[in-house]
Amino acid sequence: RWDERLLIVEDGSCRLADGTLAGVTLPLLEGARRLAAWSGEPGRAIAAATVLPRRVLGDQRSVRELLLGRPLAETLRWHGQDEGQLRWQAAA
């Protein structure tokens, strides 16, 4: 449910009962991987999934500031930017 409206999830999309598109069920990191492959710009795809949403919400800290003091287990390590096959794994 979204507020009081019923959501129908089917074939990777999420729609309201009247058929209006309400979202997708694609995980964020998979979306970043696909964007990197389509655009050929993995660094920008990673930023779009990680840093830029914080900027939109008003958080202007640098990446260094965001990571400083954060447990390694809560971070991701990205691989494959040069080969065009973006992947990630838990850093710890």
C-alpha cells in the first residue's frame, strides 16, 4: 500500500490499481550497474546511486567526510569500472 492506495507489483513494475506507474522493483545497486553499462560512465553511475541523493536532500559533505568514521562493514567496494562490468561487494 501507498498511503491508502493499493499497489500492484508485476513484471518488475509497480502500478496503482488504475494502471498508473508508481515505481519499479529494481534494486538501487542493480540500477547503478545498468546505468554504468548504458552510459559508459561508471563513476557517474556510482555517484548517482550514492552521493547525489544526499546532495538533493541538502547534505553537502564530501565523500571523505561521509566515509570518515563509518564502519568498514557498512561500505561497498566497487570493481570493474575499467572493464565496463560494474560490480560491488561489502568492503569488509
